Amino acid sequence: MDILITLPLLTMLVVLPIIGGLITLLLPARLTTLIARVVGVLGLLISFSVLAVFDPGLGSFQLIDEALWMPGIQIYFRLGVDGISVLFLPATQILFCAVYFLEREDKPDAPLRSALLMLFHAATLGIFCALDGVLFFMFWELALLPTYFLVSRWGLGALRREAATQYILTMLLAGIPIMAAFLLLASQMPGGSSFDLRDWLAHPLSRPQQTVVFLLMLLGFGFKIPLFPLHNWLPVMANEGTAGVLAIVAGLKIGVFALLRLAIPLAPQAALDLHWLLAGLGTAGLLFGAAAALAQTNLRSMLAYSSLSHVSMVVLGIASFNLAGIQGSVFQLLNFSLISGGLFLMIGALHRRTGTNEVGQLGGAAKRMPWMASFVLLFGLAGMGIPGTSGFPAELTIFLAVFTKHAGAALAVLVGAAVAAAAFLSLYRQAFFGPAIAPAMNDVLDLDRPERSVALVFGVIIVFFGLFPQIIMDAINASTHLWVARLR
Amino acid sequence: MSTELLHAVLHTASVLPLIPLVAAAGIAVQQLGSQPATSLAEADHREPAAARIALGATALVLILILLIDAAAIGSLIFGYHLPSSILLGTFFSSGDHVIPYVLTFDSLSLPVGTIVAFVALITLRFSRQYLHREAGFQRFFMVVCIFLSGMLFVVFSGNAVLAFIGWELAGVSSYLLIGFAYERHTATRNAQFAFVTNRIGDAGFMVAIAISLIYIGGVGWHEIGQHHEALISRLAALGFVTAALVKSAQWPFGAWIGRALEGPTPSSAIFYGAVMVHAGIFLLIRLEPLLLQVPDLMILLIFIGLVTAVLSWLTALTQTDIKSALLFATLSQTGLMLAACGFGFFRLALAHLCAHMLWRAYQFLRAPAILALSGRPAPPPAAWLSSRAWLHTAALQRFWIDSLSQIAVMRPFSQLARDARSLEERFIASISGAPQAPALIPSPAPLDPLIQSPGTVGRLLYALSNHLLALESRLALQGGDTQARRIFLLAGDYFRQAENLIEHPRYLIILVMLTFVVIL
């Protein structure tokens, strides 16, 4: 334990996939899978050590690694975690580890693909623990690059290049307001410009400045979250991208995380004033996503729109600005990494076997693939917030928060949840139930050993935290209290 | 018997709702470890293990409940104190909202719990033979275990959230059993219909839980019952009653149960005959102190109960298959129980419920044997009924409950879904530059563009570069007149479309909801 505290754990965590990626490119292609798995498992161990030394009683940032990085322009390398971000590290690691274990193809370009995934991995971890505006922005943009190449080169759909172009253009454009907000914040710090997040938190801006910063960030992060009506890239990517990338993009909601970490704490007054905007966008997305999901004929598009609906519910929860809202939201975001991630991985496995995710061309998959059918149903039920899964306590907490602040929107939550449940069950029924007569169903095999292990691990975690949710609540308690106190 | 020992026993025993869940997990693990059976002998060899796990767990639950029963009776005779609720810890908490894991052992939960466990045990024992060599033998036992766990949560819960957990577990297992023969489209479609209808009813439960936690400050049954603020009590009661009416399939929410008989006979026995359909009534009996504060709601209960009883009785008379006839007879009995609750005779309703559970489970389980032994056609409906054609037709149509729910709920939502999709495809996708199928890409602009990319971003860049180019070469006015005209025409088109859309009834739903969102 003592040794662990002295180690720069967060830096190790972020740098490990980068080193892994470089090694992958240098060594022969047949070692690619092995390296990826080693990186995944090692990262998982490091993230568990982070949890071991993390003190949940402390609300502020801990495990801080700080170094002057580019002395000429005063850019620092600052990493740290608090109760809100720390649990995202193991969640990210588990999800990437699952992707490394499932995406194993021995094509000649496998090393490049694996290295890009690892770059994505490092950037995602960086976003969760960056404590510096410049560093955060760097990781934020760095995550785009591998996504673009992974989708445009290895995507599943015919329009993958166009989809990737749409994605990266949208996201680069969204970066401009974020950068503008950061520059405005940095310029207002006493004693010259500072990009230290802790400085930003300690010196609140004036009210009009806060409004500008909040709106800029809302626009910038709104694309990534995605907020209605900025969401169109998500279903497009869902149709064109690979299962692994989709699991990460849809599973790890870094957009909402940025909203929680930056936009609201840095402009608390503005956020409180504009709660109606956040709640309105959340309600619209919640209902629209659920209704649109019901009209889909493709499992991936359905998952994408359900994802929009779910993430809008989280935004609505955040917009209530009370303790239950933030706690439920963080819990629900953690859930998504396994639920959405797991669903996209399973549907990807289905695509690998049958070559399609159109429900019209499937049918009867449960007969041939009972295990896949069971796990997809389990994850789907967890997404609906059925008790016994971790979705329930999170959704109940969010619902309480919304009911306290916007009772009308809470009724919309209930309607949206019922429609989203109908959407999932309807497409699930068409794809998995019925007689197995579709040509795609000839000679398909059920989940193989690695897939079954990944699904089982996800399922066990989901059920475990459904039965013992207080463990998560205890870990995030102190930091979420501080988060709410900052708004007062 | 020393009190410490008694407490220790009670504490240990109060994990009993979790025992069937563990059994279900055990059956799942047993399945996961094995490959699909290749021969009949192998499958036969595997069946007893699953059945034994499920039966063992259920028997254990029954024994534990009987022990607690004995302790409770003993406390009456010998006068020692028996705690009526056991606190095992915190399920979860968020700030002021604390939800404890607490179970109640009182004169309401113990008799019902005993009967639930007993019915589950005999049903499982019956299924062991009845489902022999059926596809999904293990699955059936697993799902019934989940169901039993759910019902035990409902019965023994000390607060509304634990009851809701059980409520939903029962809902999920009901979904899985209605769709048990998942290769038949009707079965799975009905399963989905039942589940979604129940989810809509559960919204009432969620609202009631939220109101209790926020305004009453807790979800414990006694806290809810002892709150005396008219509006809060009324709203909470309304939420619980809605959920209970849907779960017990009372009029007019009963459409789902008519479609729910697709599962194997033992599951029909345990769900719709004996146990689950009584969950709503049980909840209302549990909420007696709350309901007594809202007299007008109790009058509504009498009305709904009597309507359900009469309509189901008439429907039952015209059914031609034994399961449907039994089902509607059951519904008419639950209607009477509901009316008894409405009149304030909660103990009478409880006695009726217990007796009816046992009797109906026996009838349902005996039904296949009767069919096999008698082989007679179903008796014709009574003469007085068949002589009144209108009533006979209405009863045969089950009073059009099913079509009503289709028109009122399903159709507007599926239309809304289609609208959402077309909104996405026609507007949002084109603004954000979603890639179109190649054939649909419009012919490229005559001018060779510097940048060509779809979507608003692409078009913005494209426009920017074009205008810069134009500025750079020479200031030039483009045909403003025609441009403006085109824009007006386009806007006119959109307005006309918007007007057409608003005329549809489903937009009323949106408007109503919007009003709620804004005013609350």
C-alpha cells in the first residue's frame, strides 16, 4: 500500500496504452493480440490500485501528478481524480479490456488498428483525470483522431468514410467553443493566465462571463453528449462504425462527464440560471430518442437512439442541481459504460456471425444463440432500470431529483422510459424470437469463450451493484456533496 | 426461548427473498457450464439437478416462513415480544433519501407469504413431471425462482422500494414465461404487450415512491400510513392504486391478462391464477392506513372492483377453453376483493385472498388432467346470456378492452415514433450532414468547389470559401430576387406541413405533456 501511494499511478495509467501502442507497431503482427491483452489487464490492475489508495472521505482532488511540461509556454501536466471521476477509470479499463479481448483479427493491418485503439484508450483515460485545461483539450481532440481512422477504415457500413468525416468535422467544430471558453477562463485568473482546473474552481467568474462560458461549453460538449438536436452523428456512427468503437463512444459518456466536471462547476450561477435550458434539452432528447428508437428496424440504430434517450435523462437529472441528481447521474453514467458498452459488443458479435443487424433479416436468434440472447436481454433490462440490476438505483435517484425540481419533466421521464422499454423489447423480439428461418441464421454459433466471459463479467457487475448500490454511493458521496455545495 | 436467539434466527431468516434468487443464479451457472445436450438421455440426466435446486430453495423458504409463523404464534400464546420488522442495513441512500433493507413479519405478510411459498412449491413439484422433456425445462425453473423471489419481496417488504423491486422482478419473470415458447410470434408479442402495459402501470408506483420520499420523508409502510396531509396522501395513494389496478388487471387496465395465457399451464397457475394477480390487492391491503385517509378513492375502488367482477363473470361464462374461463373467474374474484377493500373490509379481503389463492392454484393445476380425463366440449353459456345477443357478443369480445388499449395507447405511440423518425431523416440528418446513400447525393455544384463535404459544417465551410473567393476576385451581387422568392416558397411549404401535422390527435398528447413540463 505504501509503495502504491508513492507511485505516479495516474500517469502510469495514461502512458501505459501509449507505450503499448508503440510496441505494437514495432513488434511483429502476430504479437498484436497478446500485447493488447497485456495492456488491458495491466491497466485494469493499475486502476484497481488507484481505487485501493483513493480516499473516498475526501471530496477534493487526490493522487495528483503534476509537472511542468512545456516551460516556454507554461503548460503543465496535471492529473488527479476525485470521487466523481475515479470510478470511471476502472469502468474505462474494463470496457477497453473487453474490446481488446473481443476484437481479435489476424489481418496484416491489425497492429495499426490495435495501436489506434490504444491511443483512443489513453486519450479517454486522460479526459477523465486531466486537471488542466490545455491537457484536457489535448486529450479531448486526441480521442477524435483514432475514432476517425477506426471508423473510416474498419467500419462495417458502406458509408463509413462519410460517417467518419461527419463525425470528425462536427467534433472539430465543437472544439472551437470549448477552446474559446477555456481561453476566457484562463485570461480571467489572477496573476496571469492559468489553466489549472483548481485555480478555475477557486476563482469564480463574474455572472455575465459565466453565462458566456456556460453557453460556449454547452454548445461544445453538447455535440459529444449528445444533446438533442445535435445527436445525429450517433445513429450514423452506430450504423457504420465497428462494435468496439461504438461500445466505447456510446458507453463512455465523456460529453456528460465534461459537463459535470467543467461546464457546471466553472459557471455555477449561469448553470443555475439556465437550468430550464438544460432541462428542456434533456426532456426533448429523452422523448425524441425513445420515440425514434421505437421506429427503427436496425438494432444498432435502436441502441443509438435509446442511448440518446438515456443520456438525456442523465442531463435532466443534472439539471435539477441537487445531491440526488448528481449522484444518480454519476451512477448512471458508470452503468452505461457496461450496459451500453455491453449491448454494442453483443450486437457486434451478432453482426460478425450473421452479417446484419436489420431485424427483418434476423429472427429466431435465441434458438441458435441462447447465451447471446440471455445477455442482450439482461443488459437491455438493466438499461430500462429493472430492479436487481444497477440501472434501478441510478434511475430511481435521478427520478427523485427530477421530481423535486421539475415535476412535469419527471412525468416525461416515465413516459420516455416506457417507450424506450417498448422499443428495446420490440426489436429484441423481432431479432431474437420467432422461428429461426432467416438465411442469416444458418450455422451460426453461440458466444465463444472470450465473448461469454466478457458478457458474464459485465452481467455479474451489473447485478452486483444492483443488489449493493450503496458501495457506489459511498465512493462518490464526498465529492458530490462538494459539487452541490459549489452551486450554492 | 431467549430473545437473543429469537432475534438471531429472525435476522438469518430475513434473507429469505434472496434465497430463490441464489437458486436462479445456481441454475444459470449450471446451464452456463454445460454444452447443449446432444441426446435425450443426456437432457433427462440434467433435468433433476435444476428441479432439485429450485425445489430445495423453495422448500427452504417455506420452512423458514413456517418457523417464523411458529414463533409468531408462540409470541401470542406465551406473550414474549417478537419484533414485527427486521432491519438488515441500508439498500442505498442519497443525501436525505435513505432506503433501508427492512422486512416486515406481521399478521398480513406471514399468512400470505406462507401460501405463496406453498403454492410455488406444489407448482414446481407439479412442473417437474408436467414439463418433462419440454424445451426450456431449466429455464422454467429458473424463471419461477426469480418470480418467487419477487413475490417474497412484495409480501415481506418493509417499505415501498423493496416492494417495487419484487413487483418488477415478478413483471420480468411474467414476461419471460408468457414468451416461454419464444418461437411462436403470438406468445412473444403478448409477452411484450403485457410487460409494456405493466411498465406503464409501474409509473404510478414510481410517482408514489418519489412523493413518499420527497414529501413524507421515507418509504416505510408505517411512515406512509401515518402521514396526514390530504394532498400528499391523495397523490401517493393514487400512484399506488394505479400500479395495483394494472398488476391485478382490473377494469379498464385488464387487457394484458387476456393475452397472458401463452405460457405453460403451471406458470399460468402461479401467475394469473394464484399469486401474481393478487399482488395488487395485497398492496392495497398493506396500504390500508393510507387509503382510509382518501375516502373518495375508496369509492372509486368499489366501482372498479364491481365493474371488473361483473364484466369478468360475464366473460368467463362465454369462454370455451378452460384456462381462459378460470382466468376470468379469478378476475371476477379479485374484483370482489377490490370492492371489499373499497368498503373498508381489509381483513375480509385478506381472508378472501388467502383462500382464493389456494383454491385457484389447485384448479389451474388440475385443469390439464380434467381435459385429458373428461374430453367433453365446453358447456354452452347460460340460456339467459345467449338469449341476449348484445350482451353475449360483448362478453365474447371481452368488452373490447383489448382494442381499447390498442387505440388509446399503442397506436398514438407508434405513430409518434414514425414522426420522430421522419423528423430525424428529413431535417436533422440533412442539417447535420449525415451521409446519404450514393444515389441520393445531389449532383455536384457546377463550380468546382474547394471543399466538398456534407452537412451544415461542410456547407458552412463551402459557403465561406466560396464567398471569400468571390470577395477576393470582385464584389458581386448574386440574383437576390430569385433567392428570396425561393426561400419564401420553401417556408410556405413547411408552414403548410406543420399545420397538417398539428391536426393529428397524437399531437394533443405532446401538447398536453409540454404543458405539464412547463407548468410543474
